Amino acid sequence: MSAMAEQSLDVTSVMNALGSRAKSAAQILSTATTEQKNLALTAAADALIAAATEILAANVKDVEAGRAKGMTAAFVDRLTLDTSRVEAIAQGLRDIADLDDPVGVVIATIDRPNGLKIERVRTPLGVIGVIFESRPNVTADAGALCLKSGNAVILRGGSDSYHSSNAIHAALQAGLKKADLPVDAIQLVPTTDRAAVGELLKGLQGSVDVIVPRGGKSLVARVQDEARVPVFSHLEGICHIYVDESADLEMAEKIVVNAKMRRTGICGAAETLLIAENIAEKAVPALCNALHAKGCEIRGDDEVQRLFAGATPATNDDWTTEYLDAIISVKIVPDVHAAIQHVQAHSSGHTECIIADDANAVAAFFAQVDSAIVMHNASTQFADGGEFGMGAEIGIATGKMHARGPVGVEQLTSFKYLVHGTGQTRP
């Protein structure tokens, strides 16, 4: 959209119209067949591949603009698409099509003594607003997950990914047309004006049922503060790895390097490394050298600095910082119980990992660490809906409502009770 068009746009009217159309589309989607939804998804995947050249050209515009604004390397990585990433986005759509349809599934049956039969059945939430920043793939992931779960969605991508998101959105709408489903089932906010976010958070005159933010701390904080509808979100991904004294250090090295350095800009990247003091003399040099060799900056406590000369001093702020970059904070702790205490004090509730062979240590960590995802002997970068077999995710929720951890198709449904009687009346 041109700057002149942006200036003349009545954001409130435009957003309320999006909400009205989404609500109408949601009513149709709630009864759409599995076959229709799957056809829309596979057709969208085909359209993505066919439009790969156009999508990549649009992405170049976004990346060049981002670099011109001084975007960090981690954020540029989040924003950048290439042929393999476009193919992965398309495959993600096909994977979601292959998932079981959650809508209409009976999740519980209750037979009452008076003859009533009560069924708890999965139903769509309705209209979902998704607000995201620099990841254009979220356009496809969120649109597809909402479609599969019978929900209409209003997508508000950031200005950083505006051209890329529009190109991907066109392919999603092509899929909807192919399946004879309303194109308003997946809508993209047609402006980068920040006022559009405010309108979405108000609920668009009752049209929006849930908001899902995917982005940095400031975005999520704004959503949590201003939203007048329920929110599925996490504020930060301050993920910890604890290396127990019983750990296999060769395994630990592979896991730690992968958890931190595979992709530093994702919310499942490890940000703090805790090491048991009984193995510190050997483990600190081994793990820190392996990280440093991959270009990672080490910020450590006094003992870490003594054992690894390349470490710089960690401040109190480091233990509560989501770097989203090639930086990790490292601390020596007495044992698993001290590690748990540190996690409880500093975690954002996203993902934590223990590397250990001691079953008792693992059991204590699993029982006492109250994060959405707790792992044993595996990289925190597996904290992802696709890796959980969900096809993809719309985000990671760290609250304690029904959607916690990766939010996939099941988490995007609610339920209702269907009560079957044979003429019963209540005495």
C-alpha cells in the first residue's frame, strides 16, 4: 500500500470490516468438511511453489529494507526466505493437511444414571487474530492451522515482512478459492499502521475471539496489556539447560551447541547454561570452547571466568535476558536442586532441559520445573509444534489455560457439550 493510501485509510472502519467478514467466514468454516479444508491447504502449497519467484522477489525488498534500518543479523535471518525455506513452508501446509481434523471429535462421554448421554465435542474458537513481526512463514503457518481447526484468522504482520507476507497470503487465498471456501477465512491486515493493532486488540466489535502475538517482548507486552479478548502468548523464551554431574559430556556438548547455535533468533534457543560444580573443571572448558568455536559469546560467573579465559563477567541482568543472538550466560550450581531454584527464579516458563543419566535428578527436574516444556537429553530447539508432530504451531503459550506449549490445531479448539435425552425432566 502506498504512503498516500495509508494516510487516507480509515483504520477503524477497515479493521471492523475485516472482523465482520471474518466472523461470517468462521460460520462457514465451522461446518466445512475435512476434505475441503485439506484441499485448500494442498492447493495453497502448490500455489506457493508456483509463485516462489514472486515470493522471493518480495522478500528481497523486505530484507534490503531491514538491513538499511540496521536490523541485527538474527532478525535478518528470521526475515530471510530462500528456495529451501519456501519449499519448507509449502511442506508445512501439506503436513497440516495430513493431521487429523480436530473439529467434531468426541473427547469425552458421560452416561448418567437417569439415561442422559453427554458428549464433550471439539469446536472451533471462531475468529483468531494473529499479530507477528519479522517471520513471513508465520503467515502460512498461522493461516493453515486456523483453517484446519475451523477458525477464520486475521493476520497482522509487521512492516518488516510486509511484502513477503502479502505474497504468501495470495497463495493461501488461491487455495481457499480452489476448495470453494471463503477467501475471508484468511485475511491479512492491509496496512502497516500501528493503529490497526490497537483495533484488533479491542476485538473488532466482538468479532475476535482470541489474540495470538508472535514477536518480541515489546509486542507481546503491549498485547497482554491492551487486549480485551483472551490471549495465547509467551513474553520471552529464556530457556535453560542444566548439565548434571551424571551427564555424558560428549552428549552434553552436542546438545548445548545445537540448543544455542542452530538458530539463535528463535524462542527455543538456549539462553542460560547451568553446570553442576562437581564436573565444572572438565565441563566448563569443554562446553565453552565448543560454543566459542561456533562464534558464541560467553558471559559467566566468577568460577566460569576462572575456568574459561574467554568468558566476560555476567551481570544480574544476564540471567533474565533473552539474547536471540550468539550469546549465552553460564553459571556453576551445586546440584540439580540449585539448578531448579535458579530456573524457578529466572525462567520465562517456556522451555528448560536437563542433561543427565541420574534418574532421580531427572525426576526432580521434571516434577519441580513448571515451564510449558521440560526436556531430558534433547536440544531446546525441539520446542516447536512441527517437531511435536503438530504439523506446525501458531506459537508457544506459557500461560496455564488450556493452550500451553506449542499451540497447534487441537489447542485452537474449544468444546461444547451435546446432551442426548429420551424425554427426561428434572425433578
